[in-house]
Amino acid sequence: MSRPSNVVELECSACGKKYDASVEHHLCTCGKPLLARYDLRRAAATLTLDSIKNRPRTLWRYAEVLPNDPAVSLGEGMTPLVHAQRLGASISTTGAGATAKRSISPTGESTGSDKGGLRRLFIKDEGLNPTGSFKARGMTAAVSRAKQLGAKALAAPTAGNAGGALAAYAAAAGLPAVIVMPADTPAANVMECQAFGAKVVKLNGLISDCGKYVAEHKDCEGWYDVSTLKEPYRVEGKKTMGYELWEQFGGKLPDVILYTTGGGVGLIGMCKAFDEMEEMGWIGAARPRMVAVQAEGCAPIVRAWEAHQNSAQFFQNAATIASGLRVPGPLGDLLILSMLRQTKGTALSVTDEEMLHAGRELASLEGIFAAPEGAATVIAARKLAASGWINPEETVVLFNTGTGYKYAEAWQRALRSAPAE
Ligand SMILES: Cc1ncc(COP(=O)(O)O)c(C=O)c1O
Ligand SMILES: [Zn+2]
């Protein structure tokens, strides 16, 4: 499938300044992220639920709302949306209908009976992407575009999974990559980057220090900076999680989405997808309520949310086993917080112990071996259902953003602790 791109320009997410999308751009002159804008009328003419049915089972099936095509692809996207009936039944709810007995498939038909709880609980299992995380989505788009724009070498700081994904797509694109990561990043992330032929730089510090290293070296080394939100296309790849939900729910969206938030690109991307869908006339003004789930040891967004602030403060001494959530100063803070407000969402944090426990629950109840980041959403769902914020009739999606197979250190700790009930 090859068609002209519908991208018309890049636009600053903060000040609205416009940029030519046919040349390389990173941040706006005001320092904030740029977003790709499309001719959505043209996109909507050929992108329909019916037209995509027989397209390839990768995220590139949504080509009309992506930057370019053909792409550097490893088969990313179209991850399973699992109806988590056993986990859902184990979640205590308050509110009307909590004892009714039925269960429903993604498209809404009844498939049998269960014991109440959250009957329409689904898990979008991003661990099944190439390199085992949703980071593949962002990197297929960013690396494809970087290659087209003539990049000679790619570089990014990483908390772990983004580095592995960048290294893999750079290898597939035939481009060198430099991955800068904290020295205590999970061993599997280091190994995969090395296996893909990337140069790995380890620093004693956090992803924010790694980001500074890339920023300081990129010009003299000639690197194309693929850092989170410092180029416009990783968001484009990640927004396809929103398009897939719409497709997998038969042209509808869920009521609540729980998303584990580090840099926030997934959350920003999905909200962007929903805005595009509204502009294409697919949905109305209502939105899924977005929930940002963070680790108690690094929760800048939760702190800002609780303090009713529009921006987040740098989170000092960030520490959590969920390496992907160790992002103390997310560049997209304004966007994330405004999206939580606009969708009537919320933000909450969970402890490392809770994540380890929830990982075992998810594995033993649903057969999903999750990253601690993904497991965090289970705890958040329990808390929100118990408080009545989520009601038992609602359709709820938890994102398992990565596979547990790359978190040997965290899983060893989880399996040493008390068994899951
Ligand atoms: C498994 C996993 N989940 C979640 C995140 C956070 O992602 P985002 O930047 O989209 O908030 C990361 C980031 O590294 C991750 O690796
Ligand atoms: Zn700007």
C-alpha cells in the first residue's frame, strides 16, 4: 500500500507556531513539542472501518493518519485486546449493578456469565509488539520518517524499552544508533541494544541525565535526536493504540483507559487520535476518561494533578522497579495534565510492592506475563473501582505496555515475595 502523506504541517502543542513537515524539525522555538497535523477530510475519505478490514495486520493499516508509507516495519501493532474476565471478576466494585451476572466481548455481545466485579475489563497487551513493548509503535514511525528526512545516525536517551525499540528499527533501517541509558537499566534492555548493533552509553543517573547527554552531543556528533517528544513522530506511532481500540471495539471507544505514564507519549498519542476521530466524524465530543498511573517513587504527574497544577515539578530522587516510569521531568507535562482534565480523568500512583503483587495476579489469572508498568494499572483499577470512580457497567481498558520477560530482576523479587492470593 503506498499513498501520498496526508500530513500538512507540524504545529507547536503550546504556542501554535507552524512548521514545514517536509524538513527535519525537533522542538518549537518556545521549547515545547511539535505535533503533526493532517488533512483529515482527505484521510476520512478512504479510512473507514470497512476499508481497513483486509489491510496488513500492523499499525500501518492506518496509513492515512500516519506520516509516511512505506515504512521501516517489523510487524508492530494490532496487539490483542484480551477480555480479562477472571481478573475483572476479582475486582471489588461499589455502585449499581455490582452483582449482575454477565460478560461481554469487545464488540458487545454476551459471552456467558461471571461473578460481577468489572465485567467489561480488557487488557491491551502491548508486550506482544516487536522488542516486547509499545515503544515499537513510536519507533517504527520516528525511524521511518528520520530515514526519509536523511538522518545519518539516530540517538535517544532511554529508561529501557525505548532504547531496545530504537536499536531494532535503526538496524532494520540500516542506520547506526546511540542509546544512552541509566547504568542500572534492566540487563535485557542493554543486551538487546547491543545485539541490534547499537552503541550503548551507560550513565550514573536518570533518563533526564541521559537526555542532557544526547542534547549536548547531538550537534557535534551529527545525531538525529529521537528523544521522547523531541521529534514529532513517536507520538504518531503511539496514537495508533487509540485507533486500534476503536477498531477492536467495533467502531466504539471504552469508557475508561488506564495508562501507565512515564514520558506520557502513549497518553498524549491516544488523546490526539480521539481528537482526529472526532474531526473525521467518527465519534462525538465524549472521550474515554484517561487515567495516568505512576509509580509512588516517581510521580510528578500525580503530584501536579493532586495540587491542581497545570505543569509538573521535577521529581527528586526518583526510584522504582518500573524502569519505564522513572521519568522525573516529563517534557509533555502540560499536555498530559490538560488531557487528564479534558477527559475528566485522574492520576494516581502505586507502590513497587503493589506492582509486583499485581504482576503475579495478572499472570496467574489471565496468562499475561507483564512488565511492572503494566501491572500497575491493575492496582489502579482496583482502587478506582473500590472508590466508585469506575462503575461495574463501564468498559475499562488496562494497557500492559511491555512484556515481563525483560524484567528478570523485578520478577525475581516478585516471586520471592508472598504468593498472590
Ligand atoms: C513498559 C513501559 N511502560 C510505560 C512506559 C512509559 O511510557 P510513556 O513515555 O508513553 O509514558 C515505558 C517507558 O519507557 C515503558 O518501557
Ligand atoms: Zn511553541
